[in-house]
Amino acid sequence: MRILIAVCTGVFWLNAQAALPPPATMDRSVWPEQLTTEQLFDVASRAEILAFAHALYLSEGLDEEGLKARLGLRSINMQSINLVRNRLWTRLLENYQFAQKSCEQDASFCVLADEMDQLRERAAEYQIADDSFYASWAKPSDAFHTRYLNELLRMAALFPQTSSEIERYNSDELSGDEMPDRTFMLNFDSGPTAVDGGTDWLADFMRQQKLTATFNVLGKSLQDRLEDSSAAKLQDLYRLQCVGIQGWEYRSHSQWVDWQNSVARSAALVQQLLPDNYVPLFRPPYGHRRADSAEFFRSQDLRVSLWSIDSQDLNPRITPQQSAERVLTLMLLWRRGTIMFHDTGSKAQDALPWLLLNTGQSGVQWQDCRQIPERPVE
């Protein structure tokens, strides 16, 4: 049995280590309208929803071998893929129903899709005419959604052997989908940086914008910053912002023998240094955590905080502008969720101002970082 487990683990590890294609990016300049009203946000949202639904529908025509080839994986978990597909369809229908509420003001991309069967029919027949006002957006959008869907299906294919943000293990985990329509929360991971680094810039920028975010810190990095400054300066650094934890080191917490101590030690340090900023959230590095960890997190009064919109800002193959445009496209698609940037890189410093500027008149709401959903009743 131990040999079998070792072999299976090795297979999925090899799957997870396979070379990844570049992340999905989208040049928003091909979209012919600015998101200057709630109605125009909805038009763009309906377009992204239908385009992604089309890509999802087409993917279902592949058998298991076809999916393996498409995803570049030696083995895949079809049960997990099907569960994720079903969840995606449910979310797309819900999002489209929100987005179509403004159809009386602007009928672009308004189709009959009140039920799941209707949405699937609209996805199957979806196409943009060559002479359409939106023709220049159509092909780049198809390419984006095909590539982005591959990102999701790949994670689903490896789950649960390789954990990620694609699915929750239990109802205690926050997926980023709990917020109201048009509502998003900003997260910055893996800090703090050295003095006068990215953390300082982003925390100050958020205060200037009168917004809040959750800074998910590494215990060791926080300890190092403390030694270079002081507790008072750390409190000033994170003033009016929230601080969650990522563990003591940026390391997978699914196989690490000392993972519980990593979590508890980091939480204790943040509570000691930043009692007014601490929020009881654990952001798992890489999305990796143990399937049987729920009892431990409850004992520590912590919630696992996943994300639904990944900016890919640490990926060397995309620019800050591409990161920002990817986030905006996914905001239009998912209509709510947790957006993950990193304060340890520099791209968020360029991407975030652009993102706020281009959503400022669209009716988007930024959720206060202290508004954490209540834990489900057992």
C-alpha cells in the first residue's frame, strides 16, 4: 500500500511539474467601449460570460485522452474535472442573470438564458459576425478564454492530489465567491518587503484611495522587518489595513511536517505585533493545504482564504499592464471575488492604479477587509 501511495504521489507530482504555458492575457484596448457606467460594465460582462461559456461548451467535446493532450498531462482526474465544470456552469448562469438586468438600457449581448439548458444552447451557437461592432474583440477573447479555461481545467485535473484554489475542501474555506455581485476584495501576498519596498508603497496607496486590503504576511519576513525597524513602525506600515498570514515560510503546507507550527507561530506573531490589523485568515502558499486540516484551523480560530482572480503578477512572462488587463477581464467574467496580487513584486504598483482608474465609474465596489463571512454553523 505504501508503495502504491508513493507511486501515485509521484505521478501527480510529475504532472504538477510539467511545463506550464504562458498565462491567459487580454488586450483590453480591443474592446470598443469604456466601462464608464454600470450598464457598460454589464455589456462587457455579458460578452465575457458568453465567450467563456462557449469555450467551456467546446471543451466538453473532448474525451479523456483528448483532455490529457490538451492539458499536457499524463493522467487526469475526470471526476474532479466534471465537478468543476458543473460548478462553472452554475456560476456562469448566475452571473449572466445579474448581468442581464440592464438589458433594457443596452441590449448588446442580451440573449435568452434564464435556465441552464438555455445558457448551454446560447454557448453552443455563440459567434461574433465579422462586421460586428465587437469584431476586433472576438478573436482575442476566444484565445483568452480558451487559455484561461485550460488553467482551470489543469488545476481540476490534478485536484485533490495537488491542492489549489480550484476547489474547497470544506465549507469553512473561503473561496472568494461569497461576496455580493460587483464586489471585490484586494489581497497582497508574501510580504512584508524590506523597508521602503513594495509593501510600503501599496499600503500607502490604499490609504490614499481610502480603500482597504488584506496583506497576507510570512512570519519570517515579518520578523526580519521587525528587526530592521520596530513594532511601532510596523503598526504604522499597516495602519487601516488588514493582516492575514501565509505561514512562517513560503512553502507548501500540504506535505510539510511542521505546517501546523508554521501557521500557529505566524498567527501568534501577527497578533502580538499588529493586534488592530490581524484578521484570522490563512492564505496557503501555492493554494496547497491538507484535505484533513479543517479541525486544526477551527482550533486556531482561522479560516483558509483562497482566491478567485489570480493576477499572475509574479509570472515573468507577463507585463504589469497585462496583469491588470487580465484582472479586469476576470472581474467582468466572475463579477465578484478575491483578487490576488503580491507586494513582494513591483508589477502591482503599476497594475493597481490602472485597474482602479478603469473601474472607477463602473459600479464596482471594493469590500472592506474586515468584512469576513461568518463561519458556517455545524
